[in-house]
Amino acid sequence: MKLPKVLKRIATAVCAVALAVGIAGCGGGSGEKEQFINIATGGTAGTYYPIGGAIAEVLNKNGMNASAQSTGASVANINMLKDKQVELAIVQNDITYYAVNGKEMFEEGGKIENLNGIASLYPETCQFIVREDSGIKTIADLKGKRVAVGAAGSGAEANARQILEAYDITYNDINEQFLSFAEGSYALKDGTVDAAFVTAGYPTASVQDIASQNKIRILPIGDEQVKKLAEKYPFYTKTIVPKGTYQGFDEDVETVSVMAILVANDKIDAALGEKLTKAIFDNTEKIAAAHSAAKAITKESALEGMDFIKMNEGAAKVLK
């Protein structure tokens, strides 16, 4: 008996589905279900995107199935991890601290419980930039000055506020300007602000641009203030910006950094966490080829600025 064409099509489709399920169930004979690893990074012009892409490439060459995607960076990445839209993300550690503790931009939504640390990657340095002709030599000198502190509600703005706080300076003591660093750098070149703040890996392109037209100074953060910051905010680490970093920059400057870190959600179990962490730190030179900031990725510094977050057990096994 001949089946009508519609029934034939249904039967063919059912057979195809059954075959696909059978193949997937076989798992190539291993019995394991392959897990895709989606890595949230940042904008395509930033640092996170090329480094995330290099990490994905390393994972793929070590038996995993990973892809990197462009995102709105740290705050967006935390929310994507929370909602399980991605499995891994590159995020500033201060933003992660706010997320796990329900502070700053995560205060309204409360603590995010499903985040696990994988590794610390490289520093993103806090830089108060002034023109040398301003006469401003210390952060204490910013009282009464026009200061671009970062976009309102941004991680950089929180950094600026906390560093000023270590000097007992509040926004009542300065003329704060809520400008992104791109906006702040233009204002600094034009002389419409006296100082501009940025949190970014150095050398920072916007700072290089200012330095190409004006001799600049990065305001140092003293040992006492570094200690105060680290005691209150465990995500800060001491950093030296070396002389020669920027044009006309002829002295080492002590400041602080937050860290760009790799964070997972609970979709990454201990076994996969161990496998991917080992792959990353066995191939750091390949990741460093993607961006100069990634040259700072080392196993020795992989736990810096991670004290506040629960580590993935597999990652911790590799790094300890």
C-alpha cells in the first residue's frame, strides 16, 4: 500500500530525528555529551574581545568547543552569566565583587549566587591623568578642581570615587564631571577639565593620544592610601606604571589596578574547569600573541585579586 506524500514526509522526518538522537546518544562511543562554551568578552575595538577569541581558539585546539562573542563588557557579562546565556566571561574583578556582594550597580537586584572564579588574567590600571602645565602633582591637589571621574554608574567612576575617598576627598570637594574617558580625554586636551580618570590596561590609547599633544602626569597613589584601599576593597592590587609608558613619561608611578579575570557560572563543573584552565595556562604565549595586555597572564599571578569569589574547584586544582 502506498503512503500519501504527506505521510511519507512525516515518516522521513521522524526517521531523521531518530537517527540524529541515536548519533548524539552514542557520543562517538565516549558516552559524553559535548558542552559548548560561550565566552562573553567586550566591544570589538577593546581588549577583551581579541583575548577572549584567543582563549576560545586554545580551548578548541584542546578538545573543547568554544566561541567568543562581542558584548557590552563587564556589567553585561555578569548578567549574561547569571542568566546562563554564556558559560565564561572576562570581567573586571571589582565588578565581580559588586555582583557577588550585591553592591554598587548590583545593589537593587541583590547578590548573584552562581559565579565561580577561573583565573586572574591581567591588570587594568587606575590612572588619574593631568597635564603637566596644570601644576597638579598629587591626588590631594584635586580639591576644588574639575575632574572627569568616568561615566555615571560605571566601574571606572566607582574606582575614582573610592581612590578619592582614600584621600578623604568626596565629590563635595571637587567639581566632578561624569564623562566617559573618551569624553574626558577631549576635555583634558581642551582644558575644560583639570584631570581625567581611566581604568584600563596600559599603555592606554586615549592617554597616548593626550601625551602626543601635551606633556602629562599620572598622579601617584601613596603607600598609605594603597593600604587603605586594599583593606576596604579586596579587588585592588598595587601597580607600577613604568617610565617610558607614554611619550615624555620619564618616571615610574605607583598606583593601583583592578584585574581582568575569567569568571564562570555553575554550568562549568570541576572537571571542565580543570581542563579549560590547564589549556589556557599551557598556552599563554598563544593568547599573548592576540594582544599585548595578555603578556601579563601567568600562572604565578592567576589568583591575584580573587580572594572574594568562590573558585571553580577544577580551576583551583590547576592553579594552587
